[in-house]
Amino acid sequence: MTTSHKPTGIASYRPDLAGNTHAVSSGHHLATAAGFRILEQGGNAIDAGVATGIAINVVVADNTSFGGVAPIVIYDAEADRVFTLSGLGRWPKSATLEHFLEDRGGDIPTGMERVIVPAAPDAWLTALSDHGTMTLKQVITPALELARDGFPVSRGVGRRIAAAFEGFSDWPSTMEIFAPEGRPIAAGERMVRTDLSRTFERLIEAECNAASEGREAAIRAARDLFYSGEIGEEIVAAVQEGGGFLTMEDMTSFQVGKEEPETGRFSGPEGEFEVYTCGVWCQGPSFAEALQILDGHDLLSMGHNSADYIHVVTESLKLSFADRDAFYGDPDMVDVPIKGLLDPSYAANRRSQIDLEAASPAMPSAGDPWRFEGRSAPTGYAYQPPEPLEGGTEGDTSYACVVDGKGNMFSATPSDTIGMAPVIKGLGFTPSGRGTQSWLDPTHPSALEPGKRPRLTPNALLAFKNGHPWMPFGTPGGDAQVQTTLQFFLNQAVFGMTPQQAAEAPRFQSKSFPDSFWPHAYHPGRLDLEGRIDDETAEELSRRGHLVNRIDDWARITGDVCGITRDHEDGTVTAASDLRADAYSMAR
């Protein structure tokens, strides 16, 4: 028995929220309301996206930080162009692999030693300065009010704070916010973030003091306060006091990159699609590669969530993740054959390696994308397949997307958890502990190096349909992100689901690759299936060699996806949000 993509009874547990003008969808209803408020005040999608993202840094307090990361993809309707902002910091120049091997016994411990340069503020302010229309004061005010006046902790955030409590209970500055009475703050209780609201006020003051120089220069003045001024000095002092490596030189020399996106193409029953993602400093291009591998399969005839469909999607993801592990790293320091990896001929080559009747018992071998660039692998390149490693995984990240009445689109994945490093007293946020997504194997392309960016899991996406901008979309979930967004996309592009139906459909995820978080747990052959996928399908997948593991009917570990589609002919926007956590949408 297969699960039909044609719903019976109610079409979805939530309605698709449609409007004629604009929409916001994000990982928390208060953040969505913040962005919608900016749209109603006349802001564009970038203004509203930045407002939503910074509000997420306040209310999704466990899984994102204002001092964290924020990869962004933007469609500028006037320029008819898609571009990305890297939103990822670098290891301090004095941090070395040898320190962690020799002084830390081959470990990357939690705390300030894993802190890299905070990148989210630069990403938010660069997006606002270059492509917004409003001041920082206007777009940050909703977040400031939430931080200053407080907000009720949601059930999802409360549950995750409780789960993380043991990891941060020795950090007084974190306890002050997340466990003010000596126990984890619970769902429904009011969280107040006074120090963070004061940080926002200081940024507003810096902007106002430079207002006579014009909007963009005033926003840059706020940015300078963070990266080369007093706030930067306070960040560096706190990190160094905790044993970290960050210096003012690391802060002042940092700038997010504005880059062309990487692109995956797919022909489906519902149209011709291009999906844009950030570069190989994150896992985003693995979505594009998996999508192109799947482009040669008749997925519709297999049936939605049939054994055939789940098998071929899983095996395609394994191939893409094998290439992710073998090749992805900071392109400023690593020769990544991304042109070859995203060549359609390479996708066909990888597709031919899928056995339709038998699962790969582990992550497959990496491919040879070099020859699709007309060259050989660089001298000294010697990828070593990983060994199985027991362990759990970290969850992180939230998501925000916006579409405005002019067709501008904004897609961002803010992140960094409360368990990575302590909150900085007086500033109210955690500095980016994203060093946890580095390797200590010097032969790995994402091995730790001074000034290098770790390989990031958060990745924002934006799709075109039949040559027109169609949908920003994304999700939290660590290594589940690419898998969840791929299923969300295929549910619409192949099976004709509405965005909300696509968000609610049962999910599956492979664990047959090294986890991106330290210490990189690896469970060869494991395939998680949500409980709503029927037993006959699970049994058939087991027969093909998948190590099936049952998870909840609505499992948060599979993500919390959001997306907004736009009809290019009449401008209708349709927003969707997941039931698995706290996501909510608004449209008008």
C-alpha cells in the first residue's frame, strides 16, 4: 500500500494562507507578526525579512542567536536577480587544529574555544542597507519590544531549553535568561531579554547619531559599533575570558560575502524549475546535486512515499552527501569542484550508480566531478571514507521567508544554539559557536584552519518555476534540512500538492553519512521513517537493505519547514508553515 498524494477529507490540518499582496512565514508566530508589521508599514520583503530574522533571534531563543549565523538568499525584482549573503563567520586567525588535537585531546569542546566571528548582524545589516528601504530602528523595533517587554515561551522552545539544560547549567549568564529560577524556563512563562534589548538600543543610537549621513551610512555606523566599536570589544573580552581565540582584528577584518547562487534544475510534472542556494561553505549545493540526480527518474509513477520513491530519493541523497563530505569546504581555502558536481552529465553518472532494488549499506563512495571540469583531482587530494561512529546529533536553526507585492523575495536561516557557548553578560546573546561544524582530520576539506569558515548546515533556498520567481523556502534541522526541503519541493513539483499539504506530508530521513556537528556521528544504512508511513512500505524498504528506524508521527527532528509561493501572472501569494514545531504564516 502506498500513501496517495491526493488528500481525502480535510486537505490539510492548516489552511494554505493566500493573499493578493504579501506574506511572511517563519519559525515562530511572533517573528512572523514582526515581519508582517513591517510590510503593513510599507517596507519591502528585505525590510520585513530582516525584522523577522532578528525577532527570531529573540523568541526562538534556544536555536538562534543575534551573534550567530544567517545565510540569506534574495530575489531583487527590480534587478531581476538572485544573490546570496554568506552570513557565516570565520575561525579566529590564532585558532589552530593542533591546539584541539594536542591540548584538547582531539575534541572541540563546548564553550568559547569553538567561537568564530559572529556573522548574523553583518548579514542582516548588509541586506537592509543594500536592498531594504527602512532604517534599522524601524525594522529592529519589533524585536526590541519583544526582548524588553518579554514574551511567553512556546511549547517547542520550552521543550528544547529543558533538553539543553544540562549542557548550559554551568554558565551563569545563560542560566540568568533560560533558567532564572534555577530550572529551565517552561512553556507559557514569560522570558525577558533585557541585555539583548539594550544591545538593540545601542545599535539604534549609533544609527541615529549618523542619520545626517544618509540611511545606508547610518546603518553602517550601527554595524561598525558591533564589529569595530564597543560592542565588538565586549564580545572579544568575553570570548577571551572564556578561553576563546577571537580578537578585534578578527572582528574588524570580517565582512559577509555577497555571492552568486549555486543552482539545481529539475523538470517535473508541474513545470520546469531552478532552485538557488548558497555556496559550498554550507551544505546548500547538496540539495541542487540531489535534485539533478532525481531529475532522471519518473517519480510521479512511483507514487508519493511509496517504497520505490523513498528508496530512490534516499539513495540520491546518499550520493549527494558523499560528495558533500568529500569535497565541500570554504571555497576561499579549498578547491571545490562545484562546476563538475552540478554538471547534468555528472548527475546522470551518479544516477546510474543507484540500484533500484538494493540500498547502499553505507554512504557511497564519492564521485569524480573533476573530469566534468576537464581536469584531474589536485595533487595531494586523498579522501578517506569515514568509519561508523555512534552518537546523537544536535538540532538547531530557524527559518524566515517573505514575499512582497512587487515580487521581491527573502529567504534566511538564522541559527546557533544556547548549548554552543555561554551568553555574553551585558549583551544578551551567544557568540557563534559554529566551530562545532569543523573537522580535526587535516585531510578533510572542512578541517579547522585559521581564518576558515566551517561547513555550515543552515542553508536558505529560493525556487523559480517556468522561468519566474516562485518560492522562497527552508527549514531548521541540521543535516535534515536538505532532506526535508527536498521532500517539500518534490511534494509540489511532482505530486501537485499545495504548499501546506507539502509541509504536512509524512517524512523520512537518512542518517547514512557523518553528521555535520562534532563529533560527526555516523550510522551507516539508517533510515528514519515518520510513523504515518505505512508498515508495508517500511517492510519493503527493510527488504531492500535500509535499516529502518521508526520516529514520531510528526517528528521535529525532520525540520519545521516554511515556504511562500507566488503566482507570477496575478501576484497571488500562498504561505505554508509546518506543524512539527512553532512555525506560522500570515498573508494579505
